[in-house]
Amino acid sequence: MKSTCRDELLHATRSIVKAKGENRFTPKEAVEYMQRNNTNYAESTIRTHIVSKCCANVNRHHVKVFNDYERIGDGYYKVINL
């Protein structure tokens, strides 16, 4: 089964925060992680998922949205369900 951008992104962000020992990441960290792991998704797609489509506390601009992340500061996000 082909994974979605959201699936890959959740794996990436959970791995990032686990390695850091704190529930905080940047879109840049997620993009770089996914690129190192040979994602087929464009940087713009990954960033859109983090900052809009999958972020619980922002204005919604998409038909289908998810509450995977929360914006916790300027350029920083956390995973809601670790």
C-alpha cells in the first residue's frame, strides 16, 4: 500500500521528537528528514501539511484536515498524539 504524505510526515515528526527528547520540531527538520529517507513528496507539499492541513490551531483552508500538530511558537510545532 502506498503511504500518504501525512503517513510519512507522522513517522518523520515522531522520529524527530523522539531523537531530540522533546516534543518540538520545525518544518525544515521534517522536510530534511523526509528527503533523507527518499520521499516522493515535494517540499511545498510537506510544509503545507505541517503548517495548514494537519495543524489543529490554525485557520482551515482545506476540505479535509487533521489535528496531528499544534503550532507552539514562531516556526515550531509539536506532535499532538505521540
